[in-house]
Amino acid sequence: MEKSISLTDAEWSVMECLWSRAPRTGRELTEELGKKCGWSRSTTLTLLSRLETKGAVGTENDGRVKTFVPRVSREEAALRETEDLLTRAYRGSLSLMVSTLTKKQTLSREELDELYAILKKAEEDGHA
Amino acid sequence: MEKSISLTDAEWSVMECLWSRAPRTGRELTEELGKKCGWSRSTTLTLLSRLETKGAVGTENDGRVKTFVPRVSREEAALRETEDLLTRAYRGSLSLMVSTLTKKQTLSREELDELYAILKKAEEDGHA
DNA sequence: ATAGTGAGTTTACAAACGTAGACAAAGGGA
DNA sequence: TCCCTTTGTCTACGTTTGTAAACTCACTAT
């Protein structure tokens, strides 16, 4: 597979916005990110253009106004980074990761229940 | 808590070496990383010195030779990055992370068993 | 026509990263 | 003593990232 796009911190904030609703105009995005991150208009637009170059967002020209849409899903992006981290920090072992986390922070009842459900599902799908 | 140290990609490789055995001399480290990563002597030493500045490794002077030791454990480093990622990409939800992973790759029987064990343990420790 | 606005594009610039060459001090042999 | 090697430090340089000002073009209200 061609290596999927990886996002920087600032870029995540932009994508976050786009994932929450799209298509959006530059206008809306600069406004929202201005509030949320304290960025200037330019900052947001620069980021958007870098993301476009990377192929993480697509644009369309409606008259003189550009609209932006995400080209990668949040899942893809998240997955990409997670796999990187898993490899880098846990030699690829998910259980090692989870155990490291649980050692440091207590999981809520809900979180636990969800995790059990997920495992159960994974189990079923696995030997299907 | 004072924000723990975060490592760059290249720095992880260096720490990896140190975690696998320490204390080590610059000599050993440049050799190993030269092979493993194709780095020049300078590269490794620069990284080591940056890590020293960050406080991620400590040094000691035995005569004219320096020895290096890790100052942060692999767990600490891994945890730090994992928490970052969890926040950035999964709004802090571990179960969301795990489910995203399981959707993309099948877990082995061992991995599953380990995960169940970890959850069980977390559960017990939780309401202790 | 004129000036002000909104939108998009260019240029900028410092800090962080990856990578490494150059240089200096110290020790070991010829 | 003189040179080579070892070890450590300093300097360097291109790229990426965060952040934003400056500039330009099209449009609108006067």
C-alpha cells in the first residue's frame, strides 16, 4: 500500500473541523479555528493548503469561493498514527500498549464494558 | 506533573539501544546505531547530546570516556506518546482506539487472551 | 471611478528535526 | 617528540512545522 498520509498536530485540528462537518468554506474554517485554536486567518489557510498538497483535503471552486472536504477519514488517519506508535513504542503489541495504559490510569466501568464488547466482537469476526 | 519528555523518531532509536542494555559508551552506541540505522558517528552523538539536554539520558564520565544511561523508562516514554495520541486521535477513548484497530487487523488468539487478562486485572484493581 | 472588503496566494521566519562534517583535546605508539 | 587514532564538542544545513504578515484580485457600495 502507498504510505497513507500522516498529520501533524496542527493539521489534526484542521481535519477535526472538517470531519465534524463538510464541505466547509475557508471562511467558516478560519472562524472556527480562530476561536478554537486562536489562530489567525492565514494560519488556518496555510494549513489547509498544505493539507491539500498532501492530499488530505480536497477543494472545489464555487465561483470565487473555495470549499474544502476531507479526503481521508478520521479512522484512516487515526489508524495510521496508531500503527506507527504501536510499532515504535510497543514492538507492535497491542496488549502491551493496553497494559501499559491500565497500569497508569484506571478505566471506568463503561470503558471496560466497551472493551469487553469489542474483544468479543473481534473474537467472533476472527474465527468466522 | 511536569510534562514528561517526548521523543522524536530518531531519538526513539537511540533510547531503544540504551534500554536494551545500559550503561553504554558512546563507542558502542555509535557502532550499534551505525549498523542498525545507517547513521554516522556524529548523528548518534548529536542525538545523545540532545537527549541529555532533554533529560532523557544521563551521563557519567569515567576518565575520558562518557557512559550513557536512560533516565526515562520505556514505559514512561511509551505512555507519554500513547496519551498524546489517544487525546489527539480518539478524544481520549481507549475503546475507540481498540475498536479502530480491530476493525483493520485481526487479533491473534494470544493477543486476545492477553487482552482479556489485562482487562480482568484492570477490573480487579479498579474496584479494590 | 473609487475605496473598502472578502477571499485566496506568496513569502517569511523561527524552532524543531534529521543528518553530518569540522575541529579540539588526549593518549598511544614509532 | 611527532603523528595517528579515539572521543567528545561545535557548527552546519536542508526540511518540516507552527504561525502569520503582505500582497493581489474581484466585487460592492458610494
